[in-house]
Amino acid sequence: MSGTALNHPLVRDYLRDLDQALAGLPAAQAEELTEQITAHLDDALTPGAGDEEVAAVLSRLGRPADLAAEAATRSESGPSAAKELAAVRRRRLGWRGWTAIVAPVAVAAAIIGYVLIVTSVPPLQARGPSSWWFRQDAARATYAEADGARQTTVPVRSNQVQGLVVTLYNPTDWTQTILGQWQGSNAPGNALRSRITVATGPGSDFRHLRYARPATIPPHQSRWVRLLWVSNTCLMKGGGQGNDELRLQLRLGWVDRVEVIPLRQAWFVVGPSQGPCD
Amino acid sequence: MPSEGGLTELRRGVLGPCVLALLELRPRFGLELVRDLADADGLLTSDGTVYPLLNRLRDAGLVTSEWQAEEGQRARRYYSLTEAGQETLTAFRAEWAQFSATVGGVLNHHRTGVIAGQQGGRQR
């Protein structure tokens, strides 16, 4: 692991520039590319790499603006299924526009009623199995319970990817689409950035399912939801940082809403963290 | 002579099938793929462009990715070929063989038929 190489000033400047260059992309796409580039640098740079080596690796990687432009072509082209879906949505819009002209009052009433119904349905529930994502964390996890509150804890692995998976159940008659996290990160090891994705289908072997976002949880079904982050929290020995809820942005039908989902236990990483704490 | 811009477009066009071909042999993580592509001289203009490409291939269902962590090592995202990716690669190989033979024939004036006939006509 070359955590010190990722802390090199040239690398930090590069990742900051990349962050700015990717600002125009969808958040999930930008997060994914940043994660890939960070992992690339972590693999490519030797621990304690000097200015010359770091500059050479960054030069081969390409300018952040060029990477953002390349990634933007993905957003523009998109999969054909997405284009077809967009075409269907455009046709629906046309129908709704026509209806609005003929009967504006009826449409307004219908929309208000629809929103009221959708926003009043119960949120997703943490129900079923959960685990630390990586086997090495799962093997070292400890579990504790006091006063009815449960907690699982693993040692922090600084500058490495850690994660957890929980099962979320949709108790409603509506398909719920997870769009992302609300107000930043839900991760115990990184207060600013983490990536949440949802298994695209049912299955018990959670490490071999495909995860994506946005992704749906059909009515009265459960899906694995995965949260990954690069642990960068600064912890002294015995100190910990954790979270016992997920704050998610979801879409029900045409309505977006925020759900705060209590987890069945608190998830903690504990120190000491490795490397310097800035 | 093709312009540098033209060559860049050509590289972009063939990079996807080259990535699929490497993944056909075995799953690889990002830096592995980048290094293997860089070994093919002139194919890669910059290392970073591989990642948006991988994401496009995954969105199209041609590759899939999975996190793997060996004990004591950093977890890495490994990319592998899907069944659809294998079919696409097989189809591209067949088309490429025909296409490159056609282009090579035209560029080297070895092609028989219309072009060779026209040259013969001018010589007479």
C-alpha cells in the first residue's frame, strides 16, 4: 500500500484538479472515475515516490480536463436502452402537456393527489442480513450489544477501500429507486465521500452480484445495498467513528424524496489510523 | 498521410476491442490493463482514458467488474469479459480481418479489380 504516495503534493493537486474538472458530470460517474484514478495512482506509485516519478506517472495519466472530456462522451452517448427510455418519457410528456391544456384543473388535482400518496408511503427498512464488504474486515469484525443497541467494529485501514452491505426492504406497493446519498457521505470511515450502489437483482451471495446506481427495489422485495469508501478519517488508538443510519435520495414514480433509514446496528471503524493526520 | 487527429480517432475506435481481447485471457485490474495496452506501442495516448472506456464497456454489458482483496493486500477492482463481450469481440475480429485487408490493399495498390484496372488504363 502506498498511502504516502497518495499524500504527495503533486498527487493531491492532481486529484483536486480532477475533482473540479469532473464537476459537470453526474455525481455517481464522477465518484467512480475518481475512485478508479486514485486506485491507479495507488498501484502505479511506489511508497515514498519522488517528484520525478510522480510527475511521470501523472503525465502518462493525462490532463484532468482531457479525462473529464473523455468521460463526458460517455454521458452523451449512453446506452441505447437509456435513449429508448428517454424517448418514451418525451412521448409521455407530450401526452401530459396535451391533457394539461384540455383539463388543467383536473391534472393539477391529480398531480397533488399523486404527490401526497407517494410522499406518505413508508420508507425503506433495514431488514435481513448485513456484513462488512471485504472479507478481511469481516474476519476481524467484533460485535457488541449494550442497552439494546448493537455495534460492529473493525480496525480502520487508512487510505484503503472499506465498505459494508446491508439488506434494505421495500415495504410499499411502489418501486423505489435509490438515486444517491443525501447531504454527503454515510460512511463511518470517510465523512466527505463514499459511494452507494444497489444490487441489480436478488441473491444471497452478495459479493458476486452486480451493483449499480440508480437502481430499483421492487415492491415488497429486498436488495443488498453497498457502501464503499476510502478510509481517511484520523483516529487515535482506541478512537472510533461510526454511523447507524443511511440518508438516501429516492424516487417513487415521478417524485423524489429523502429517507433516513435506521440501520439495525451501528458500524464503526477504530484507530489508530496509519500515516500522518493532516 | 493521416493527421494526428485522424490517428487519435483510429486509436479510440480500436481500443475497446483491444481491451476486450485482453480480458478474454483473464480478468485484470486497472493498472494491469493500462500497462498491457501501453506495451502495444502507439495504442494508448494517455493512461487515464482507459477508465472512462471501461465504464462505457460495462454500461454496454460487455465487461463486468468485481472487487477482490487478497489477505494483506489492497482491494482491487477486477474487470472481466461477459458473454455479450465475448460475442462482440468475436464479431469484431471477423469484421476487422476483412476491413484491414481491404484498407491494406487500397493503401498498397495491391488490390485487384477496379483500382488495379484504372491504373492499367492510365499506363496504356
